[in-house]
Amino acid sequence: MIKKEKSFIMEQQDKKLREQLSKIKHKILVMSGKGGVGKSTVAVNIAVGLSLQDFMVGLLDVDLHGPNVPKMLGARDLKLSRRPDGRLGAIKYSPNLKFLSIEPLLPSEDTAIIWRGPIKHSAIRQFIGDIDWGELDYLVIDSPPGTGDEPLTVAKTIPDAYALIVTTPQEVSLIDVKKAIRFCQKIKLRILGIVENMSGFICPHCGKPVDIFKKGGGQKLADELGIRFLGRIPVDPRIVDTGDAGKPLIAAYPESVTAKAFEELVRNIIVATEEMKKDILEEKFMRIAIPISTPSKIETDPEKFELFALYDVENNKILVKDVVKKAENQGLIDFLKEQVVTHVLLFDPPKELADYLSQNEIKVLVTDTSTETPDSLIEEYLKEKQLH
Ligand SMILES: Nc1ncnc2c1ncn2[C@@H]1O[C@H](COP(=O)(O)OP(=O)(O)OP(=O)(O)O)[C@@H](O)[C@H]1O
Ligand SMILES: [Mg+2]
């Protein structure tokens, strides 16, 4: 009985979460392989930059250990607002920028907290599901360093989030990028691109760029890995000052070289997010699900659909393969939407099922053999697709 009630509550929560997420057009998770490369700085400046372009933007700080978005925005005193319907709203920073961080929810700002994995997980889910963010064009999510619980929870909670990877030009940092990219692939997070921060130097006296540090590694790496290079931000001492003073550089010194670099980054992000959407429409990116009974056998009975092999395909090449289980009480469409599946490959599906999927904007691929392995079915499909 208790178990049943609990699952009812969780179902309601999931529903709320999905409703909220469907109102957000693009979700961007700012991450990196290691700490201190400027994720929060980049997250705050692109959120402000996007809001200055008249987009509706949300900025979410999921760094539960050291949240610093409120400080960087100079908004530590702003409090959460309660809506007439009792829900909490994100904090309004400007007419079109809202943010949320764990900090305003803590008794004192210096409280050291120890979060365990499951608590982190539910806190982050609540940040997104229980808080009213309204309609947004962009939700920018700042995460703590590395490949830990937080980015994993975000990826699980927001399967259609894109990863924006921040790096610095040093060799070690580039190794960390490769680690972050592998992590993204493992958790099926599509990569928006990389940003090279602290690339080149802006002279504090004349405000002009000086090339005393190494730069350019990010571009080379992006080319090598076939991902987008979204821009480089120079080392600029004013970034530290503006971060401490609570006025993001892009707004504080709009005419500076560094603000221009952030603006270019913002423009590239806008283009890249649109491209990511277009890639799905044009089938350059597909996430194909195949119901399976065992890893090597397709499930033919719709009543028994529970395990699914998922394939991320980009430009006709399989990037990642994974097996995911649908919860018993979850509807098929809900599950497929949650996994951001674009295509389902089925053996001789009943017409109602195929129609039902198409009505929900999931494309149906049909096979007439049930004896081949899911892997070879996919490969055959891709081969055929290439011929056309
Ligand atoms: N381009 C830059 N020029 C000068 N200083 C910078 C630049 N980018 C970031 N910084 C400074 O470097 C420090 C670390 O930046 P930030 O907090 O954004 O990194 P982070 O990746 O979010 O760190 P953490 O991993 O701890 O979350 C800050 O003091 C910030 O002001
Ligand atoms: Mg940070």
C-alpha cells in the first residue's frame, strides 16, 4: 500500500517536472572535466548575454557545495517569491532573467553542507520541477567541477539538455575535456560545443589583447573530435573584479574586448542550439529505440515492451549504445519522450501502435525480420539510409 502511494507521488512529481521542462526550449549544462576553469563565469555571462538579446532566460546553479551564481550576479539578498498558487518562483534578476541557487534556501550563507548522492538527486529535481520557471527560451545550468552526481542528475532529469564544455588552453585541461566528452557520451548528453576560457590576455592598462599565454588548443581539439568550437574568452582581470562585485562583465563593460568575446560566444550558442534542433528534424541526429527481450533479440510483443536498446546516431554513425528499462507503470510515450527518442524500430507493429507513435512525433521504422540482432538491424537501416 505504502509503496503504491509513494509511486503515485513520484508519478505526480515526474509529471510536474515534464510539464515544466516542456516549457523550456533549450537547456544548456555548463560543465568541465576539472575545477576552476571558469564554468560559473561563463554560465553567468552567457545567461546575462542571452537575456540582453531579449530571450527569456533561466540560470540554475546546481553546485550544492559552493554555489556562487548569486554572488556573481550581486543578488544574494534577493529571495524566492511565492506565487498565488503556493508554488515557489525562481528569483527575478531582470525582466527576462531568473535564477535559482541553493544559497537563498540555506540558513546562513557559509553553512557547510554535506550532501549524499540521493539527496543531491532529489534537490536538483526539485529545483527544476517544484519551482515555477515559466516559459523560457534558455535554461543555463552551472554545475560543479568534474563528472560527478550533479551533471549526472541533470542529464537524467533533463535528457534533452546539451553540454557546453569549458576548458582552458593548457594541455592538462584538454585531457580533462576528453574525459568530459566521454562522460557526456556515457550519459547520452549531446554536446553543444566547447569554449576556451582564459585564452590570451587582456592588458589591465590598455585593455588590448596580449598574446602571452598559450591559446588555440580548444579549436584544434574541437576539430579533432568533430564538435563545435564556440569561442574563446581572454584572461581579463576585470572578470575577477566584476565577479566579486556582482555585476557580470558582459553588462559592466559592454564595450570591452572581453564583453565582445562573450557576445560572440552567445551568438554562436544561439546558432548552435538552433542547429541541434534542426539536426533532429533533418535526421542528422537520431536516437533510435528498439524494444528488446535480451540484448541480442528484438521484442516483438508490444505488451512486453520494457527493455529498450537506445542508439545515438549522428551523420549515420552510431555514437553511443545503451540499454534502458521502462518503469512498469510508465506509459510508452512518456518513456520515449523522457529519453528524447526520435525513432523507434519495431517488428511488424500493429497499425494503432504505429499511428499512436507518429501522432506523438516519434518516427516508426519497421523491420520484417525478428531473428537479427538489434545491432545488425540498426546497421542495416543506416546502410540503406545512406544509399537513399
Ligand atoms: N577569463 C577570465 N579571466 C580572468 N579571470 C577569470 C576568467 N574566467 C574566470 N576567472 C576567474 O577564475 C576564478 C574561477 O572561475 P569560476 O568560479 O568561474 O570557475 P569554475 O569553473 O566555476 O570553478 P569551480 O570548478 O570551482 O566551480 C574566478 O575567480 C573567476 O573570476
Ligand atoms: Mg563554479
